[in-house]
Amino acid sequence: MAVLKVIEVLSNSNKSWEDATKKAVKEASKSVKNIRSVYVQDQSAIVNDGEVTEFRVNVKLTFEVK
């Protein structure tokens, strides 16, 4: 039986929500091992002068506790 834990991580990107999600996983994996899945809970964007300039995600990462 595996014990899993879920943490919430916020991330941003000037490219896309997908890129922001990848950045969240990459950064979290520096200190959290055994990440099993990522769930995008919320997406938002910052708009300046009628243009989207930043994509933001709020994700939940699930990892195995050993």
C-alpha cells in the first residue's frame, strides 16, 4: 500500500498555462520526490493593454511518501 500526499503549488508563465504547469512540476520536483500526478485546479491570466501577458495556474501535485 502506498501513502500519497497532495500539495498545492502556484506557478506562472508568459507562454501558456501548459508551460506554467510544467514549470510548477519542474520546480517542485527539486524538493519533492516521487511526484505521481498533477491536477490543474485553477487557471487565470493577467491582461495589459488588451493583451494576455501572463498565464497563472494553481495545481495540486500528488506524490508518494516513503
